[in-house]
Amino acid sequence: MILHIFHISLTNLKLKGIYICRKIKYKIMKKIQKLGFPLMLLLLIIVVSGYAKGTSTNNKNKTFSAQENKQNQTINLFVTHGHCSTPFGGIVSNLMVNVPTREDLGNPLENMRISFAVDPNSFNVCARDGDELTARIKTPGLFVSENNEKMFFKSTAVYTMGLDWYQVNGKLSIKGVEKEVKFFVSGIRDSKEAMASIIVIEGQVNLFDWGIDYDKIVNGKSDTVPTKMMHINMKIKMS
């Protein structure tokens, strides 16, 4: 009888012990669940911050750029009234194309910065009767000012238009007068390359924006169909 009572008491004690252990385990699991999400969130923030910091550092320290080299960089231009065109070229100076290196697979040139200068005194017409037409392009007051200011472009913003195709907004100064313009840049690269080996800048501007009446300055009178559009094209080899 005594042994039976002892057995029952021992069984009850074991059951209470199991109940207490399960209760403690349940409380511990609840605390872990409460701490789990904030802890995971904190770890995620730490990992992302570390990656962003590393990427930012890499982009800051690594650049891929084109600078002036021993060979003269040239630019192609032409002015037109829509039917006839006068093509000419010029010598570029102070060329800078700066491209931060990307660590992902995004468009490689979307953070590029571009600037360059062109000396109007270097303009040379690429056509028959070149000397005569060159003299016209160099007519004082057209592109060549009294102070011989260079044409100067500096980018201010870049927008991705497609794969290796970008719109580059910036400021173009002609005869010391600065106006907002937009050009388009295409990157040319081998299918196995991550970075373009050549970029092409192209676009057009309205000379009237700078108060330049080509026909009046060159021919002595304005035309009903004015020669007002100037097109720009330049191929740059990246180093």
C-alpha cells in the first residue's frame, strides 16, 4: 500500500516536472520569437549598410576615363537650314570623360561626367572650296569672338535611354554665352566587355539660342529659311 502511494506520488512529480519544463520551454520560445524579427532586421541592416559602404567606396576610388592624349581629339560639326549643309571640324582640348566603375550589371556609363572645349579658330571645312567656306565659318562674330573664347561643354545630368544609350544634359558656352543643351551618347563595346571602349557624342543646337544669325553674319542679311541648326558629332576612344 505504501509502495503504491509512493509510486503514484513519484508519477505525479514526474508529470509536474514535465509540465514545468514544457512551460519554461514555451516561455523561452515566445521570447525568442519576439526578439527574432528585430534581431533579423538588425542583421539585415548591418549587412546592407556594409555592402552599400563597400560599393560606394569602390565607386569613389575606381574610375574609367578618357583624357587628352598625344593625338588631337577632333569634333565634327555642320550648320544647315534643312537643305544644304556646311560640314566642318575642330580641335578639342581639355577633354574629360569620367566614369565611376560599377560593381553591378547596370549600364556602365550612367554616372559619367563629360567636359571639353573647342577652339573656333581651329575650324576647318571638309568640302570642295574648303578655303572659302572655312573663311566663312571663321567670320568674326559667328563663332570667333573678340576675346577668342573657346566653345565649352560640361555635363550636368545623365539619363539612361537604353542599353549603352544615354541622354546627357549640360551647359554649352559659345562666345562666352552659356545655354542649356542636351546631347546623346552611345557606348560601343565588344559583347564580352563590361565597359565601352568607344563612346559617340551627338546632338544639335539652335544657334538662335545664342543670338547667332548665321546668314546675317556670313552673308550680310537674314534668310527667310535661316541656317540656324548646328549638329555635333564626336567619337572618343576610352583609355
